[in-house]
Amino acid sequence: MQKESNKGSNLALIATMGALHEGHVSLIKRGQKECSQVIVSIYVNPTQFENSNDLINYPKSIDDDIDILNSLNIDFLFIPNKELMYPNGLVSKVFDLNGIDEKLEGAMRPGHFQGVATVVDRLFELTQPDKAYFGLKDFQQVQIIKKLSLIKGGTPEIIACKIIREDSGLAMSSRNSRLNVKELKAAASIFKALKFAEKEVKVFPTPPAALIREMKSIINSTGHIKVEEITFAFSDNLDVINDPDFPLDHYNKKVHCFISAYAGDVRLIDNHFIC
Ligand code: AMP
């Protein structure tokens, strides 16, 4: 296919674990807008799963994925195997990620971000993209990959893309396909709680403890979703805000809220800018 010349000759990578949805599609479309060629990778990376059941149960829909990618007219689909990705065995490398990998999600999922950095580093090595597109659904992951790219000399450029949500507000995720109808409906409460926090902080000088109490109640009262953790942290360095009583809007820094919750054994995450 003839490509528009004003995009120059550059390659966009969209790294995925498959079971594609509109969130992935938005990354691909942005890559297509900004680059002359797009490569999509599908690889479910074992080293980023600290829970073996989560890895075993991770949704797979390769035929549907290929249909979606065909309809988008991407340039390359890359489906590497374990031997290509991990020629020296299935272990993570160790990157100096400035400790970002040990905060928030990293504290709950030890080793997760070193696994992510390892697989993304290998994908960069194998595909040599100019730009790589990642979703802010995985807010901390974007910071990890930006740090990885810096370690590697600044290439590829990392492009952070906005979260795509269902009409209900639920952040799209491959794992959503494992939810039953009741869980799917109840899972909308996660974003409802995040929006609640954003609104409260706009109206009152609200401290985290009070917000977290209310947010937990919004989610847990559905009966189908159980909060694992709700954390407020500074958007730039992801330092957790530990003072339960100091109003969030009194910090002279941007604040994000991070939620992890379970629907049965399916772990869901979301995040939102608060103030
Ligand atoms: P995954 O296949 O879950 O590893 O995701 C592949 C890429 O798609 C990652 O950069 C994710 O952050 C991104 N992504 C997943 N869900 C969404 C979403 N709902 N909105 C935007 N990006 C997303």
C-alpha cells in the first residue's frame, strides 16, 4: 500500500499480549497516523506474570486478533516464540529503573516490571522501531518504558496514549473477557469511584483516608468486585501519598489515583488524574 510521504519513513511498534480490543486499536491507529509503517507484536510474556494461574488463564483469541489487524491494514504482525524472545532462558534481566519498578503495582507484583522491561527491551531489539505506543491504562508501565528507552539512548520515542473505556466507564482490558455479566456491570464501579474522588477533591479539601473509605464502599458494595488497593500518588514520580489526613489539592503537585480490584480471580486495574 502507498503511504503518505509527509510521515517520512519511520516504524511504529505496538506491543500487545493479544486478545485485542478497542484500547489496542487506538494505539495502532495513532501509530498509523504518525508513522509510515506499523508493526504489532503479540506475545504473552511469562516473566511479567508473578501468578502462574493468571498466565495460564490469560485470554487468547489469535484468529479474531488477525481479523482485527487485517481490517486495520497494518504493515507487519510479529508473533515471536519463547526461543526467539528468551534465547538464554526464561528469566528477566535486571534494569536500573530508578526504583519506579518497586512502587505501587511493583510493590504488589514483585518482579513484574523487570519482566515487562525485559520483554519490551527484546521487542525493541528485534523490531527496531522509531516510536513505540503504550497505553496510560498501565500508567506506571509507561514510566518504566520511558526509563528503559532513556537507558537505551532515547530510542524509540515512547508515546503515551489515553485510556479507552467502555460506555460504562470500565477501562477496556483483555481480562474483561473473563468477567461474567454481573461482574462486568459491577466493574464499572471502579471508574465511578475514581470519578467520585476527582469530583470530591474539586469541591472540598479532601484527604485520602476519607476518599479511600468512600471509594471502597462504592466498589465493594456491588458485591461482585473487591478492592485490593486504592492508592494516591504523585503523577510525576509515583511516590505514594502516605499522609491520610492532608488534603490532596494542598500538594503543589499533580496527583493520580490507582486502583486494583478483583472480580473473582480476575485482577483489574485502573487509574485517573485527580488534581
Ligand atoms: P496488553 O495487551 O494488555 O499488554 O496491552 C498492550 C498495550 O495496550 C499496552 O500499552 C496497554 O497499556 C495498552 N492498553 C490496554 N488497554 C488499554 C486501554 N483500555 N486503553 C488504552 N490502552 C490500552
